[in-house]
Amino acid sequence: MNVKRLSGRAAVVTGAADGVGFGIAARMAAEGASVIVADFDAEKGAEAARTIEAAGGTAAFVFCDATKKPSVQGAIGAALERFGSIDIVVNNAYRGLGYSRIEDKSDEVMQYGIDISLFAAKWSMQAAFAHMKARRWGRIVNVASLNGVNAHMYSAEYNVGKEALRAYTRSAAREWAPLGITANIICPAAVSAAFRRFKEGSPDNARLVEAQNPMGRIGDPEADIGGVAVFLASEDARYLTGNTLFVDGGSHINGVAWAPEIAAKE
């Protein structure tokens, strides 16, 4: 008998309309989880939920603006209302603001990076905590980035937000470990919407990034990233917490060159 690893579990995945978020949501649903597809893009989010259900999974779309506390809390509440529990929270949502040099970053841009990365996860984790504590079981999977680890150029707000998220996740892992709640981080290299835009706008740089990956390719969101997220959300990972998993084909080992030229503002 094929027992699905997440049967009976309810998950919220933010930023699940496309890319890494959709890959994780689809893979979790395939493993038996009931999934809230939480996203800012209502059209794509609803389509993502329909796609998961058409493949035999259980999913529902909920609008979620990850920069707004009530919206994030509402996504967690939707899982409790629709599925009766919240067992897995995946914080993945991020909407980029484009690239600019660090001397040109405004306070508002830097605050945005913190809000959508750190505070969005803080709000969702705190909203789910009481239920997870009562059940003595919970899984937090937060999606960070090699951009922060390797200090990629021109995305300081993203880098800072994702590194703050890693520190917050580790702190939660330490405090919540006695309660049966694990918290881990994935730093993926996958064909996301952002990577597709990067490839369209700078195909030569994209080919270079792909060629520098030890496996010679950028990962598939569902097949390569989703499987690791399922592992972290399953009983198989019950003794693993506070870790960062670089799900990147080995590109973190020596780093990937990222030094395009953009002009400073006058």
C-alpha cells in the first residue's frame, strides 16, 4: 500500500501561484496534504489551485498580500476553517522591486524587503503557533535565498530580508523544539518567475548562471525543490530543525558569479 507522507496534514504555502511556491504546493498536495494556495495574484492563484485539484490533490486559493498582517493571518485562518487544522506553513512569497545599486536604495525599499520576508513569516508562524502547540506537531519551512548568503549585487533589500528570515527561523527552531514544532530553511535554485524574467532580460547571464551550476541546470520547482519541502514537512524530518538546506544543485559550494553592470543614479 502506498502511504502518502503528508496524508491528513493541512498546509499553507504563500506565493504559491507560480515558481517555487507552486512547486512546493503541488508536491505537498500529491503527498496527501490539503493545501491553501496563498498569493497576491488572484488569477494565477486560483488557476494554481485548480491545477492541483485536477491532478487529484486538495487545494483552495486564498488571496494573500504578504506585506499586510491581517492578510497573512487570514491565510492561516483559512486553513483552520476549511481543513480543521494548520500543520505546515511554508513562507515563500516575495515580489521583487527590480535591481538598483546600494547607494540608491531608499528606506522604503529596504523596509519592504524586511516586511515581505521577515514580518510575513513572523505573522504566519505566530498565527499557527497555538494550534501547533496544542497538537504537539508542526512544520515551518521558510524559503530564503543564496542571494543573501552570497551577497549578490543590486538586491540588498532582498538579501537582508532573507538573511533576517534565516535568523528568525533558527530562533524559532530553538524555542519551539520542545513543543514538537520544527523550523527549517530552504535556499533554492529553481526556475521561478523571477528567473524566467532574468533569462528573458539577460539571456547571456542566465546561461552563465546555468553553466556555473555543478549540475549544469537550474532546478525544477516541483521535482527538485518540492520533494525537499515534503521531506521537511514529514515525519522523516522530525529530528531535524534549525537547518538551512541548499537545494541548488551544488551552486553554493563555490558560489556563482553575479556582477552585472548597472548605472548609478545621477
